[in-house]
Amino acid sequence: MTTAAQLQRSSSASEVPPHADVVVIGAGFGGMSALYRFRQLGLSLFGFEQGTDVGGTWYWNRYPGARCDVESVDYCYSFSRELLGEWQWSERFSTQPEILDYAGYVADRFDLRRDIKFETKVVSSRYDEAANLWTVTTDKGESITCQYLVTTVGCLSVPKDPEFEGLENFKGEWVQTGAWPKQGVDWAGKNVIVVGTGSSAIQTIPEVAKTAGHLSVFQRTANYTVPAYNGPLPDHRREEVFADYPAYLEMLKHTRGGQTFELGTDLSAADFSHEEQRERLEQAWQLGRWNLQSCFRDITINENTNRMVADFFAAKVRETVKDPATAEKLIPSGYPLGTKRLCLDSDYFETFNRDNVDLIDINEEPIVRITESGLQTDKQEYPADLIIFAIGFDAMTGPLVNLGIEGRGGQSLKQAWQDGPECYLGIAAPGFPNLFMVNGPSSVSVLSNMILTLEHHIDWIADCIEAMRGKGRDTIEARDDATHEWAAHTEMVANRTLFPKANSWYMGANVEGKPRMFLAYIGGFDNYVAKFDAVAANDFEGFDLTTSKVEERA
Ligand code: N01
């Protein structure tokens, strides 16, 4: 096995060329995959990345305890058999530093950095109808034209600003999990406050509690979280994965969520006896991962089944958390289990048994303001040396509307999506020709295994560009009717589930003023892939493929 340290760091681009066939925005896992794949087509390429290196999500989210909640053998690139053979994960759910090492290894291994300009933010991307070209401009004042613009900016990459009164006067340090300082943060022996109890906080809290002087956790909504049981990959999974690794990853593309679960089933709770249901739930708890959400087919469809599983969950919290009042606060209510992303944790509930940790429910004790020395609720002031905001992201649309994209007639993506995003197949929008948004709104992305879904998008885009060249076409644009139909379809599929009942980021409910709608496709990765296959086989149904006047003149 070659390690990341053995490969020399590949050098990155310093000059921006005047033109490239494809410009890729973002050098996370999507951007790297795009550069690799489009190079194979012989296209000229250029990429921009705001960070100093590759890694995307795993570059920015350096908070303590950050790990992937998908097993690393599943959450990895499938595009190269050699790479699959070379890289070995040291743990079942790898840490952020190891995932970032992997990203760096891939960048070196395939010399991807040579086409990427780092520390560069794209500030506008404008489509010129007469020239049939996009012009991408950066914060450094550079610009480049391209025929195809591909965004790989992530779904959860714009952290919400902590808009708390008085924060500007706070004399201590404050940080955000989603933009954790690269130089690190020291919390040993300090009074620390964590605001938020989503996935990021649930991973942060147990780590910080180990060495903080005191930790106060401010919770608005209690969350469902199951033990990750991190460690070496269990034997039964080793056998399943490594018997034929490439075939295994290919198989995952034909599953609902880009992963398999031991207790995954097509049977509903009612198909099991009461005793069998209890046994399955107990087994699911012991197996970890999303077995608890997968052990009955109808958990996120049927309220009764959901309540039964939620009651089982509540009993586990009461068993684990010693102080009954704290346990009750930690038991979620008001939304069905699984309709906010089920978290995976390491000793989250156990952490509230520590003497140096307390939990404040801000529904009972609202935050009034941040003071110079801590956080003031309507009952008391909590002193703090460090405040960690783990308050989430402007998900799915935030990263895209921030790119200053303007399509036909100068219409901005922000304007086009002001009443909610309509994005054909989660990849393209009418009025924005030759723009491909990898894992855009209404894609399966966040409800599946992200790396496999973005590889799927990128392969499809590459095949599409190749097919267009074969047909002498140079312009592709999503049709209005197909886009409306896809939006209606994604909404209809979501409305068949319990997901719309939660005030989640899936619904855009975590950002004030954001239109409330389900922002992803919940019909399954398998059905999603089949839809893309059908669209391509049917002469790119739902898209207009044309030849621009520019090409005709040439
Ligand atoms: O963000 P979140 P996250 N005052 O939005 C609270 C992925 N991810 O960064 O629920 C007080 O889930 C908010 O409360 P409420 C994963 O897909 C993956 O944790 O809105 N509190 C909530 O408790 C995940 O779903 C991994 O009432 C405020 C929390 O802050 C997604 O990222 C790890 C508040 C935000 O939770 C987002 O997770 C981490 C306010 N003003 C993340 N505003 C892994 O792979 C918000 N909150 C393991």
C-alpha cells in the first residue's frame, strides 16, 4: 500500500488560462472526480477552489470528533480499481483527518491539482448567449470563458451565520463547526458552550467534554442518534465488501441509499409479531449504522411504526442517561424519527453523565444575548471562554446561489429560485444552458452515499458531453415542462413520507425566509440512476440539445 506521505504533493495551477472547455467550481470529492473524468474525454479543464487544498466538506469541517457517518469502504471513489487496491482505511468510520489524507492522496495519485487554482473564490458566472460561452470571474479579478460550467460546491457548504445579539462584544473565542479554524482550537480546561445538537454537535460534544473545564450544551431540538460502534470493519462486512470490491461498489449504485444494511427489508412492521419487532429493534441498536431506520420498510411512511421505533429509542436514552430530567430533555419529540438525518455518535448520551457537562433546553430557557464573557439566557449567564456554533447550513441552494450565476437574459439563479429551486433531475435548470450542477437541489445526493452519487452525476455528464459532440450539438438546456414535472414528482414522492413533518434543512426550514419544500429526491438512488439511464437512452429527454449559431457559422 502506498501512503499519502509517500507521494509527493502535486503542484497546483498558478495561472488562469483564458479559456477551457470545462470549468469546474469546487475541489471537494465532486470536483476531483470531475477533473479526473473529463480529462479522459480529452477536454481542456480548469478548476477553482476557495480552500488551500482539495477535500471540500472534509477540508472545512475540522471540528473535534468529525467522522463520516457512512462506512469508509462505501464512502470512497469507485472510479479506479488501482486506487481501491492501494488505499486501506484504518477504521470503520474514518476521521476527518484520514478522509482529508485520502483526498490529498487521490489528488497526488492522479495529478489533479495541476488544473486547480486554490484560494480563489468564484464571484460571478455569466452566460453570453451570442458566444454560447460562460465567463467565470474570481475574487482576484481573473476571468476565464468555458463552454460547460460544472459546479461541485457541495450540498452543505455554506454554514449559517451565528446571528446572536452581542456576539461582536464577546471577549472569548467563537468558532463554527462548518468552518473550523485550520490552525486548531484549544478547549482544554476552558468553559465551553456548544450551540446546536445536530450531527456536527453530536460528534463535537463528546470530544470536547473529555478535556473541557466545563461544557454547556444549548439544545433547541433534541435529535435521534444511534451508536456508531466505530472500530475495525466487522468480519461480515469485510467478506461482503472485499470478495469483489469493484462489483460491490457497482452494486451499491442499485440500492436505495448507496449502502446496504444488515436489517434492510421490504417488510413493514406489521409483517412481524410484537416479539419479532422487539428483537429486530434490539438487533438494530446493536448493529448500529442506519439499521434502526431500515429494519422496517415503513418507518418513515407510517406514523404508528415510527412511534413504536421512537418509543424504543426513548427507552434507550432513559437507560443510558442517569439524570431523569436530562434524559427527558434529550428525547426528541414533535417530529418523526429519521425525518431529520439520523445521527451516528460515539458516547453522545453517555457524555451527559459527566460532572463537567450540562444541558440547557433553550425552549425552557431562551438565549437572550451573548455577553462579553458568556451567554445570557432569560434565567442566568453562562460564562464561556469558547463558544462553538454547530447551527447548520444553508443547504442545497445556498452554495449555488452564492456563485453569482447569471443565465439567459442576465437572469440570476437566485432570482430563478426565489420561490424555491426547480432543478431538472437535480442537475440542470431552464435558462442556464451548459450548466451542470452536481448534486443540485432535487437530486438524491444527501439521502444517499454522497461520493457514489456525485460520481454517478459526473459519469452521466461526461457521457452526455461525448454524445453531444457525436451529434454535432454544443448546447444542452433543461426544458421548462420537464423541470416542472420533476419538481412535482420529487414533491409527490416526499409527500408520501413523513419527512415534510420535520422542520429540517431537507425542508429548507432551518433558514429564515427560505421557501419550505423538500430539497432532495427521496425516491431512492436505484430509481434515480434508472431515470438518468432512461433520459440518456431517450435522446436526453427533457433537455433541448441544439447547435448554437456560433457553431453553425464556424
Ligand atoms: O446541522 P443541523 P449539522 N439557536 O442543521 C440548531 C451533515 N453532517 O451541521 O433542529 C439555537 O443538522 C438546530 O436546532 P433545530 C448531515 O447531513 C454529516 O449538525 O433547527 N440552535 C440543530 O440542533 C447533517 O444532517 C456528518 O431546532 C440553533 C443544530 O443547530 C448535516 O450535515 C457530520 C439555531 C443544527 O443542526 C447538518 O448537520 C456532520 C439557533 N439560532 C454533519 N440555529 C457526518 O457525516 C440552529 N440551531 C457524520
